[in-house]
Amino acid sequence: MLFQSLVWGLLALLPAQSQPPKFRAVPLESLGGSTPSVVDINERGVSVGTASSAGGAQTAACWDSAGKLTVLGRKSTLVTTTVANAINDAGVVAGGVFWRDWTGLPAVWILPNDGQPLAWPRKASAFDVNARGDLLLRVDSLLTQGGAILKRDGSTVAVLNGQTHAVRALADDGRVCGERLVGSVWVAFRWSEQVGIQDLEMPQGIIEAVASGIRDDGEIVTGYVGDSANRWPVTWDAQGRIRYLPPSSSVQSDEGYAEAVNASGWVVGSRILAGDGLNAVGTLWFEGVSYELEDLIVEGLPMKVLLAHGLNDQGQIVGLGMGAGGTTTAIRLDPL
């Protein structure tokens, strides 16, 4: 009895766990097609992604703070597909335009103006844009992938020149995350022009590590690691040390991936139940605990959250949802 009293007394001294945020679900306007993709949101609540028409045509799009959709322009009738991958607080949108033969160029839109393809000698797409207006370009060829930073002043810096790699995100301080091929294994990395490459911790038995997002200050990287059959959501800290993100109590799966992290340390991504994205659960990791996002919605339309892609420092989250009728829609979750 005395031992139990001591245990409860010690527990009483521990700080109480903060409650997770609650959200209002805001459906974003559609062009009438299926499976829209909204992937990033800035601090003004403007989000970007790709919308599709009922006929299947895909186009870069942005949604304002009210959820109203604007199609991002294309300057050539030969362009068949446009994509928007990221937006900064100044309204600069990074993406790509693709011609009918599926060659493409990186593109940038400065809202509310139309987009312009950038002069670039190889097939590429602009994957991210930081607060300074620097663009992260992913360059593709038949045999290799690569990356470069196109700075606002027009200068270009190659990332890991001569190595097969894929870049994914760009921090405000110029650090880049992605993965590089080492033998037959993909290794997650963080890179900067000043320091060079920092390989991120990769536990034994892992054959693939993907770094998909980086916090604005460059200190935290999100992604996943996997073996031959499974993948698990993780973060890496400033020293490159790995942390596995826990499953929720209601989702009997520890597989998934982490996509974005904000200044408060919130992480969003998805738990994979089986198969594809429609068998996934949008997830928030808040103060070390995993929560299904649909359980945190208390206002707006009831919504199943399938995928969570983007997150800003205010706690707004964008992703893919499904309503009661089974129709998928782009959604934004606003914290209350």
C-alpha cells in the first residue's frame, strides 16, 4: 500500500499531457474530377496542389483562405498538364509544366499572375520554394535523378553533383532533404551548400529511407524508413538521429509516413492500413502521441481524413478527405 501511494504521488508530480487540438473541416472547391491533391499551405491560409476536371485533365491550382479554387494559368496550348508543389508566404508557387510528349520544365507562379516556365536545359520540376524565393528543382533523365537550387538572384547550386539522388524539400536557411542511392540502398540525407551532406540515421535492416519534408529552420526532417515489406513514419533531429513515430490506439498499424512538421513540432502524415491511399488514415503526431485527424474534427462537415500532406505554423492542415457519400475531396483543417 505504501509503495502504491508513493507511485501515485510521483505520477501526480508529472506534468499533465496537453490535449490535442480540435479542428473545423473545410472542403476545398473542386473542378469536378476525382482524387484532387492539395499538398502545401502558407501562413496566409492559401494552399496549392493539383485539381482535375470531370474529363480527367490535371491542372495546377490554388485555394484561397475561403476554399475558393483558382486554376493557375498556362502560357502555351501545347501544355497538357501542370502541377503545383509548394507555396511561400509571398505567394510564389513552385511547380512544373508538361508538354504532350511528357517532357517538362519547372514553373513558377507569382499570385495572382500566370505561370512562366523557367529556362532550364533538362526535364525538371520545381519541388519547393522557401521564404527567400529560392526554388528547389528536381532534375530527371533516363538514367539518373538530381537536384539543384535556383536562387532568387538567378544563380544555381547543384545538390550532390554526380550522385543519383532525389531532392524533396527546401528549408528557409537553404538546407535540402531527400535521399541518395548508395549501392542498392536509398539513404536519407540533409544537405547544405556550406556543410555538404549529412546522411541521416538508418537502423540495421532498413533498405530504404526517404526524407520527404524539412522544417523551415532546417532542424527537423520528416519521412519514413522501410524494409522489404514495411515502412514506418519517422523524424530525424538536428544531429540526424532517428525517432520512430508511434501508432494511435485505434489504428492497428504501425506503418505509414510523415510528411510535414511545423514550428511547434506538430507532425502530419498518414497511417497505411492496406494497399493504397484510400486505405490510409490521416494522422497528427502531437507531443509524442498519435491521433487520427478525423477524430479531432468537431466543426464543419463530418469527414474521413485519408491523407495529410501539408501543415503551417498556425496548425492548418491540408490533405485528402472523404465525405459520407464516398466522394473524395481536397480539405483543409483549421484549428479552433
